Amino acid sequence: MLRSHVPFGAALALCLATASCAAPGSNEQAASSAAPQPEVEEIEEPLALSVDALDIRHGTLRIEASMDDGSADVSMWLGTAQGCETREVGHGIATRSGFAWSLSRDEIARAIECSLTVKVHGIDDEGQHVRRVAQLPVTVAVQPDGADLVRLRSQESDGATTKLTFMAPAGASRLHVAGTIIGAESDAVEIDGKLPRGAFLSAFVVDNADLARSMLARSHLTLLGEDFLTTVTVGSVTLDVSEPEPETAPEPEPVAQPESESESESPRQYSYDDGCDDCGEG
């Protein structure tokens, strides 16, 4: 039987040489793949953007817009106003020429305070990565819906709330939305100009989230029995909050009504001069 006598030092050197030439293990491969990749440098350019339509769909505000030199890689963010976090909002679909984006109630409330920023990522004709950006201002407004005696005197958004000042023939302390009292009555009522005789001013500070909820539900703001609707403007387009037209249906055959039922009472007439004793408390 033949035996090979290899010195221990030579065997150790051979082992180390073999280990140094071995293929990298799985740990080394994972470390290599986890290495940070260099960021793609983008050139920022203005985005030509126009809002085409606003609508309420499935409890959200849907924004439809068209773009010049856009792409399907679209994202929408809160604006950069003071106190606004850098956060992506909404969801939707996009093509090179436009997008349709939906915002929830809370996202609308934040957009009233912060406005919106649209970002589009793409590659220009020279192969350079570009980021095109457009700013979309967002404002909220309250408009009468059959209100005759109560008038909106002013409205001003400040942060997460909006102050609404009404003029009415009686003092009011409660502002309702769908039967729920919202807002806090404000003592800081500014009188701009001379009030008509018998007129009262009432001011309320309302959360923008409550205004967004009333808008999405098309629920009335009610003061002294008279109604107002909340709407929003994005870019240069204002949401139409009027009741949608009902689907056309065959008209039923007319039915003759007794003369006593066809009569109607004439509405009561008020004016600011008579003190409006019948208006009741707010």
C-alpha cells in the first residue's frame, strides 16, 4: 500500500489557494444585487395641462384632463403649501394625451388646503429622461340652491377649515348638512358695508372634510330652512352639483285632478324690513 506524505504547511497553502478561487456563494450574490442602483437623472419641465371635466363617480371626485407631450406614467401629489406633507393622492388611468383621476373625501379636503401637483415621467426625442410638472389650484365654494332670504355674504378657507358668513332676516346659530349640525358658530363676524334694516349676520367655521362630504353626497347645507350646495373648482373647471337629469321614461297618461286638489296656497312673503317674525330660531 502506497502512502503519500504531504507536509502540513503545503496542504494548508493548497487549501487557501483553492478557497480563494472558489465561485462566490449565495450571500455574496445577494449583497451584490442589493447594492444601490444609481438614480436616473431627470430634467424637470413644465407640463401643458388642462382640466376638461369634473364629476362625482362612486363617492369620489373624478378629474378628467388632457395633456400635451404627456405619458402614461402619471402621478398626483399634494401641493407644496406650508404645512402640507409630500404625499401621493388619488388613483386613475392615463395615456399620453390625458388622464382620469379620482380623489376621496379626505384627499379633496387636503387638496382644498394644499392644491394639487401633477407629475408626468417620460423620455424626450433626444432620449433624455424628463419629469413634466403642472400645478392645479383647488378651491371650494358654497352656492345657493333655491335660497331666497338667506344669502352667503363671504367665504374664506384657512388651513383645514372654511369660514362661511351668511346674511339672513333672523339670527342663526345652527348650520346643518343632511340633518347633522356642522361647524362652530364664530363670534368674529366682520361687517363689510352697511347692512339692510332687519338683517343679521351669522358666521360658521366648517371643516373642509365636512364640505367635501356634503359635495360628494350632493347633500344640502341648510340654514333657517334654506338650502345651499357645496362645489369645488379644480384648475379652471367648476363641478356641476345640480341634480343629474333623470333618464327619459314614457310619460304617464294625465289624470284629471279634482278642482280642490289643484289649488295651491300662495307662498308667504318676507322682507328684511318686517323683522321676519315667522322665520323662527336657527
